Amino acid sequence: MKLAVSLILFLAGLFSVNTYAQVNYHIDLTEPHHHLAKVSVTFPTTEQSQLKVNLPVWRTGKYEVLPLGDVIRYFTAVDAQGNRLPWQRTASGEWTVKLTQPSAVTVSYQVYANKLGQRVSHINDSHAYLDASGVFVYSPSFRNEPLQVDLSVPQDWRSYSGMVSGDKTHRFMALNYDVLVDSPIETGISQHRQFSADGRDYELVVWGEGNYNLDEMVTDLTKLSGQAKAIWSDYPFERYVYMVHATSGASGATEHLNSTVIQRPRFSFRERKDYLGFIKTASHEFIHTWNVKAYRPQGLVPYNYQQEGITELLWIAEGSTSYFQSQLLLRAGVITAKEFLADLARRVDSSINTPGRAVQSIAQGSANKWVSSGGDYAKNHSANIYSEGFIASWALDFALLQDTKLAKSYRDVHQALYANHRIPLGYTVKDVQGILQQVSGKDYQPWWQQHINHPLVLDYPELLQQAGLAMRYGSDNSVQVDSGFEAKKGSLVLQHVALNGPAWQAGIVNGDEIIAINGLRVTAKGLSQRLKDFAPNDSIELLLFSDDKLKQVTLTLGEKPSGDLSLMSVDKPSAAQKAFFSAWLGIDWPFDEAGELQ
């Protein structure tokens, strides 16, 4: 890390006197009202007869091919003397410029930036969010060259990025395009705070009005940022920027090399439940600074911006990040043990009620991610790399704790990945299995074959018991009817029919619309209450529309637990169970003698 910082400072000196061949970017944001900007990029002299210029077809953090190149218009290319050069669109994200003699090449174009929810780009009269993958083209010939980005912005705007600031306002510098594409820029009218944690500098930049509390955010982000040492030995950055968008509805987040962008509806910060959603997301993206940005599966090293990178290990990149996110917050005292266990209970319940976990392995789910479209089919037939990756990481953590008598955990695996497989190395399945054997002294290939290469089916009560925990639904573990279907919110149209569940067995399919139960009309508001009139194993007559045709089916109701799942203390937890709990989460046993959370 010190070497990287020194190199940046060295290049900064070179840039300041313009003695180093570099790629120069400029974006004009002075007329932002219609989401439009003008971009120019000057590439150093090339002796090639043609220069390929690319815009990525996907952005980091989203494993999906996107039509990013559709936002570019008025593309032109000129040589060093300003003479126009012929060019041709040769792929969805590629332009080929032809040259007759060696020359520097400047390409210019208009970019349309209105993809806020996809966290690719957004320009309006109050700000611009610029992820290079949707804004700035690159040339493979100069991908590894240093670069400079200059912004022309309205007078009252301020610009922030994880990149190094240049010698002028609204100027940033990067060692190469890989740094630029992973260092988004937020410029505009925003609120800004600076803080430090464990010897590192941080910034919080918030764009948009909302019911957030900046002081609370800074306090908790400071606590969170100081907890990385619970897993890793050092930091892959000197400065980190938390970018937050308080929006009119867009939500989500994306990790980057030295920063993150977190989007939340503007009035979803005040209530504790909503705030927990924000701070858990911040923890998730912060962890990604190590797990994905500092080390990642070999299939994604180096990034190929023009095509997908297939790997069976995305569950480690995403699911393990989800697994650690609440643990760091718990250790930091940002969330309580009660809140942590409630989150874990929700994840366990979701896994139990996702049929796809028993159909597809998490390895297959990882390799399939680039074409996964979600929805009813995915829930029935797919393993989600986030949710099931969380469960796989948890099972692996408990196996390591048990096999090493609490001496080692899954945290040690990630420290080893960070220490030995840092970019540009990448890691493979064999590498991970080797680390597992090194950490535990045991061959984990049989475990891997059972839990990773085959569908992950766990005995949750047995797993939880190791840490002194038990499952309980509602207050009395009672049951209720299970129809096997879910309707869209405020609708009678079905959005999910569970694989092999009661509705599935009756021939009901996703998209069917329920009209009546036992000859009596049913409403969207009253559907769930109407089903409570029956008992498990009762048969009811459903009248519904299926592909606009009236259909009547007999549905035999099943049963499922009543109430929400909660995790509680087992009766008379042993000292060994309490020790396991503490080794797992890094906190003392949180229950009192009566089994209540303290």
C-alpha cells in the first residue's frame, strides 16, 4: 500500500509539469438540466493504423451485461492537428478509429446520463454521479496508462472521488483506467463530512434532501470503519469515501476500489428499521473493499469490461460479504445482539422458504449469475449468491470453529485470501480449499462437495445449537395453513407458486389471478384473512383466470409455522455453547439467566 501511495504521489508530480504521456479526460457539465454532458478524451500518440475505443458492457458490482453504449451520440475523432478521422462502430461497446500516420487521437461525444437507479450515471441541475463504465471510454492500447479527469461544472458545485485530487479544482488523477472505472465521481450540491478511524481518513458525501441525521451517520460509520481489523491485517486504501444518495425512490448500492455509493429513498433513514437497512448496506459495501476489490475469484481477474467473467465463487464475493456485514456492526456496537439475531432469523426463514436452494448448488448459482433474471423461476430453481452464499459462509464458519476447537474461523480464511491472493493474482477453488486445509488441518474437499457443489441443505436446529441458540415461530410454535402461493401486493395476481407446494400440485401457475374461494368473491385485501378460515389439509375450490381463461381447481391446503421465526437461547446453555457463541461473534453471551436478551 505504501508503494502504491508513493507511486501516486510520484505521478502527481509528473502530471503537474505535463512531462508524462497520459490519457486526458474532460467532461462539460455546465448545462446539466436534460441529463446531457459533453465528453472528450485525448489518447497519447499511437503508431497503429487503427485505434479501438471501448465503453464497458457491464459495470463492476453488477454481474449483468448492460446496454451502456446506447447513451453515446455525436461521436467524432480527430488527430493532433484537428483533422477528422474516419471511424466505425464495430461492437455494442466499441468504436474503431482509422489513422494514416502516427498521432494523438481525441474522441468527443455527447453522453446521456439518467441511470440513477443502476448507479451508472446521473446528471441533473443539482449534481452529477459519474461511474466511468457508463461515461468514459477507454482504449485497450492505453488501459494501463496514467490519466487525468477534468470537470467543468456550475459555479456552486463541489466534486468528490476516491481518486487523487489534481492541482486544480475539479481535477482527479488515476494510475490507469482500472482505477478510474472503480472510482466514481460525485459532483454537485451536497453535504460533506470528514472523519478518521483506525488511522485512515474517511469522507461522507450526501446528495439529496431527506430525513437522515448526518451526526448519527458519521458516528456509526466511524465505529464501523474501525472494525475491519476483526478480519484483515491492514487496509488496501489510505482514504475512503462514503457517497450517499437520498433519492425519490431509487435504492441499492455498489462497492468500489476506494469508495461506495449507497442509494436510499429520501425518507427512509429515521425509523430504526429503515436506518438499519442503510447501515447494513454501508457495512456490506465497506467489506467489499477487501472482498472483491482487493481479492476476488480468478474468473474476474483482470476485469474484462467487454464480456462477462464466469466463476463458481461469486458466493464468496457476495454471500460472504453479506455474512460479515452485521458481524462488524455488532462488534462495533452499532447494532444490538437482538437486532443481529433477528436478521439471522430472517435469513434462515427465507432460505427455508426458497425451494431453489434444494435444486441448484451455490457453485452453479455463481456460474449462472450473469444470466439470472430472478423472479418466480429463480426462487424455485436457483441458489442466490447473496442469500444462499450467506448460509454457505455461515455453515463453513461453524465447521471451522468446530474443527479447530474455536481456534480458527472463516475470518482467518479471508485474511489468508487477502494476504496471499491479492489482485492481480485472483483465487481458485483449489486455492480456497488449500487455505481451508491450512487453517483447519483437515481436508475440506468432502465438505465442499457436499455443501458447495451440491444443493445446500442444512439442519438448522443442529447448526444453531452449537452456539446455544434455538428456533421458535411466534410465541408457541403453532402452525397455519399453507396455500403455496404468493400474490402481488395489493393484487390477486400470483407472483410466486412454490415448487411442489400445495398450489403447484393443484396445477396453479405464476400469473394466475384468483377470483373466488368456494364460490365467494375474494378481494386482494381480504385474501390472506380468508385463507385463515380454513385448516391444514382442508380442500377448497378456487376460481381463477389463467391466460384470460376461467379455471376452477381444487386446492388441498398444507401447513407451515405460524408467526415470525425468532432465535432464542436453548434451555440451560452450556459453557461450551457460550464459548462457541463468543468465538463466533466476538461478544459475550447476551442472554440472562431467564433466557432473555440483555
